[in-house]
Amino acid sequence: MATTWEIAVDWNNDGDFSDSGENITAYVISAEWRNGFDQPYMSVGDENTAELVLKNDDKRFSPEYSSGPYYGSLLPHRKVRVRVTTAATTTMFVGWIESIHPAALPNGEQVAVLRAHGAKRYCDEATVYLPLMENARSDEVIVKILEQVALPPAQGQVWLLGATGFSELGSTTIPAELDASLIETGQATFPYVGDTFDQGMTATEAIYAVVSAERGRFFYNRDGRAVFWDRHYLQLNVTGWGTFTDVFINVDYGYGEDMANVVEVTVRPRALSANDDDILWTLDEPVSLSPGEERTIRAQFKSDEDAQISGRNVKVPQPGSDFIADAFINIVGFTASANSAEITVRNDAGSDGDVDEMRVRGQKLTSFRPQTLTAMDPTSVALYGRRTLTIDAGMMSDSNYAQDLADYMLSRRKDPRGVIRKATLANKNDTLTTQMRQRTIGQRIQVVETQTAHAAEYTIVGERHELSEGLKLWLCEWTLEPAAPSNTWLLGATGRSELGTTTIPGF
């Protein structure tokens, strides 16, 4: 069975790879790319990356060579796609050019290295300011976070403001960058969201806070799309996609590495003020404005004791009481997030003026010091020493939730066991080649390794691929995580919540 590759770049940025010169497979000497999680048990996946080594003897991949066929198009943010065809065609990587590195010496190796990244980069660099959300599910919060990120465009049934067929409320209401089928409905509902987010938190940090509290996963898949799994996803994902017996060319195996006999889970108790007219922020000193000057102030809410607070029903400062300024100085913009407000003031007078006083009011929500709930197995500690797993569920306030989570994680990891973290396949035959193409993140497999007498079920949580020797040698490394038990009791899950049949507790 023949294996063919197609490696392409959307040089003209028109959303497809069908234009002349966009298929660059003939120029690829070697390629490497990775998707998903680099280690098991991670809450948020690593950045998807790719690196292509390209023939450049004619300088076509030298961005400043004006006679090259791609001159003017060798730019960052052009989409890159890797596809493979065996019995069928499968997309293996989608990302965007980060940089291009032609070898500089004319008598040296005449190659260029193209580096690409995934969509996580945009979340890493975007600062988010969420409004205070109440009783919001984890998936709703993640969508709200991603709405504030300028992600690259994707295809699919999406919501686009003002576009006929793509802006109907209730039918196409997910932002253009997201695929609703890949965002699971969260199991966790947070009483308040945004109040514990630090000033200037990035979208990635905010997503991590949500996913860590949910105990779900967030990553970008082979197609470059955002994926969110709720905490039940891997527990309900019981379909087996094959048994692999002594076929790996390399295995990273360890015994006792992932033990945890003390589990600490942190939550943040909250209290909502009975008063809806609390002072959330006060201007420290007067602000002077030149004629026609406009200035934006970020008002970070804080209590008199500098405790972390947020605001509910935040109000615009009212002239004469909470906004005292010279005539013709007005508030022309006001946007409140959970723990701050952005206020824009403008001096419309023909002379200098001052804002003397300004206060922001609303209902105060106070986040108290973290509370830690602990589950410990004394026998395991005595036999193997203390091994602590710490989980930040600070978006939750419920101590019972924290205790249940600690108990569940302790039950899974208190005893030593053999674990394979990574395993590598090569395209030795058609069967393995097909598995390397088809198996991807989220699929459950069984691994049998006779040298270590190890046999267990795993979930693939990450993948790394290498092509070399004229794109004929293909290596595929999977990051593996021990599969969740398939017989646990999960409230409301069909087949997993029947009394007396599935009574091993899940979470």
C-alpha cells in the first residue's frame, strides 16, 4: 500500500491550498510536527508545532530574493497543512508560519527551515477581561474567553455578525474560530467566574484555571481546532482502537513514576455583599487633561484591606457624586469586567482641566484565602514515602467538590504501577502505517510489552511525527496516559449510574 504526502502552504492567504505552487512537497527534505499534550495528566495542551526543512538551491524560500516565485508571499501567518494518503487521506497538522530561516552561506547547505505554530500562540498572547459570570458551566466560560482572542479563521458552521445564514441566534451562535461539536458540555458549574483572574491574565492562563477546576482537557487537534473535554469524557471513552503487542521501536516505561498518595485540592470561598452600592475603586490622585485630550484608565477593584474583590452590577460613576471634574470633562467610555473597569475620560474644553474625584460602585464579591482539602492514604505513605499531587480548583467554592476530587484522584494513583509515557512506531508495514495515520488524540488503545511483562490500556494524549529519507521513513511517537476505569459510577451517565451495577465511584 503506497503512502503519499502532501505538504502545502496557502501562500496567497485565500483559504485553500489549490493554487499554483502551494503544494511544496517536492521541496521538503524532512519534516517534524507535534500535536496535543507532551506529558500525561496535563490540563492544557502544548503548542502544536511543525518544522520543515526545504530545498533552497534556487532561493525560492528566501523571503528577500525578489526574483523568487514566492517573493512577497513568504510571510508569517500563512497557513500550513500536512496530509497523508494511504487507503484514505488524513490531515495530520494545520498551523501557521512563524518564521522562515534560509541558510545564509552560498557554499553551505542550500536549505531553508520553515517553522510553524498552532492556534495556542494566539491565546498565549491575548489578555482577557471577563465580565463577572454567575452559575456558568466550564464550556460556556471557555467560549467566552476565546471570544476575546483573535484566532485565525477556520471553516465550518459558524456565527458571523451580520452575515446571512451565519448570524441566526440559536442555530449558528458559536464564534468563527470554534467547532461546537468539539466543545463538550462541562460538568462543573462555577458560582462566579472572573473574580479570581489576575489583572492582565492571558487567555491560556484563564483556560487553564477553568480546565483545572473542571478536571477536563483543552488542546488543539490535527485540524488546528480548539477541543474541550469535560471531566467525564475520558471515563466514558471506552472504545478500543487496537492492541499493540511488541511493535514499538522505543518505549519510555517506568514503575511507580505517577504515584500520588497525598492529594491536595484548593478552592476559594466567596462572599457576596448585601449592599449593591459598595465602593469598588477610588481614583488615587487627580488626573490632568490637556484641551481635547482623551485618556483611558484601568480601575482595578480592591478593598480597603487590599483583599481580592470583584464587582457585580458595576455602575458608571455619576457626575456630582462619584465623578467630580472640571466642566466639559466627561466619561465617554466605560466597560466593566469582573475585577476591573476601563474608563475613558475626555476634555472637550479649550483649556486644561482636572478630574478631581472618581469612584466605581457595585455589589462587592470577596474572594477569601484558598482553602485546601486533602485526601491521604496512610498505608501508601508508610510504604513508599509521601508523594503529593496538588490541584488548583480555585474557581470552585465548594469544599465537598474539592474533597470528592481529592478522593477520586487518590483512588487512581495511590498504588505503584508500571506506566508507559511515550511509545514510538515506524512505518514497517501497511498495518502499522495505517495505525499511525488513523490513531490520534483521545483514542484508547491496549499496549502489551513482553520484556517488561506490562499490559495495560492507554489513551493517546499527544503525537509527534518525523519524516526523513525522502519522506519515506515515518516515525510516530505517542504520548500515553493510563486509561480511566471503564466501570465507574457517574451520575446521570447512561450505563454508568445504575445502582448496584456500576458502584465504583468516578468523578
